[in-house]
Amino acid sequence: MAVMPRVPALEYSSLSSEQQRIYNDIAGSRNTVGGPFAIWLRMPELAAAATQLGNTIRLNNKLGRRRQELVILIQARTWSAAYAWVTHKQAGLEAGLSPAVIEAIEAQRQPDFEDEGERLIYDVVTELNERRVLADPTYQRALDALGLEVLIELITTAGFYTLVMMMLDAFDVPAAGGAPSPFG
């Protein structure tokens, strides 16, 4: 498991049978558990619930992987969560996000989007992060473009990854793979 400055890593052999079952569910083919899931594993009920919600968002989404990675990168940068940024920057590139869009988010500049759907997602998530409310015109724009179900999914994704970023920051989880933080 990943080393975390504030929460010592758990050894697999020291896990209860329930923790081992959840660990195996989370790890899958990666054969490792890191980030907030390594912390939540200390509370199996939370780890199981977070995994279920995360998998539902990740595997059953209507946003599409590219737009989902955009949401995650916005949240990672908003919270300066290096672990998530390093992981999802590569995932965003693999999903087809423009390197220029990713660079702008990393520099905390508004990206120049070629895709209007991505611009809308950026506007919705950024407005919620900055104002803590979604203004009626932005809500209506998103509802018209995405429909209610996808808008619910978008907000749920942003909220779930806010939870993830808070865990990463509160427990001082370093960048994935020991990479240096891009945020200083």
C-alpha cells in the first residue's frame, strides 16, 4: 500500500478478513490500494460505500470518460491534490483531453475549449467550487444541454471527487508513484 505521512500504511497480512475482501475489491487487477481508499480501508463500511459510489460513477456514466476526467482534474486542481492530479492528468490525456486544456487547468487559467460541452462542464463545476451555488442561468444552460440525469451525474461526480480531494489533502497523501507535486 502507499506510504502516507499522516496515516501509516496497513500491511495486507494485518487486515481483517472484511478489510481483505474490500481491499481485493478495490485493488482489482492493480493489486494495490492507494489514495483515499487506503485511508478508508481502516473503516471497512466507509471503504465499501466509497468504492461502490466511485465505481457507479466511473463505470455507469453518461458523461463519458473524457468529460469525467475533466471534472476530476478540475477538482484535483481546485484542491491542489497532487496524488489525484498526477494520476488523472495521464488518464485525461488518454481519454482525449487536450494537453492545452490540462495545462490551463494546472496553471489555474480558464482553458480555451474547442468542445462546447467541455466548456459547459468547466463552467458548472468551477461556478460551484467558487460560488458554492449554481446560478439559474448556468443551471438552465446545463439542463438544456445535458438533460436532468446527466446533470445529476455531473454534480454527483464533482461532489464525490471533492470528497476524494479532501481526504487526500487532509491526510497529506503525496503524489502518486512518489512524483513531485506539480503545485509546489
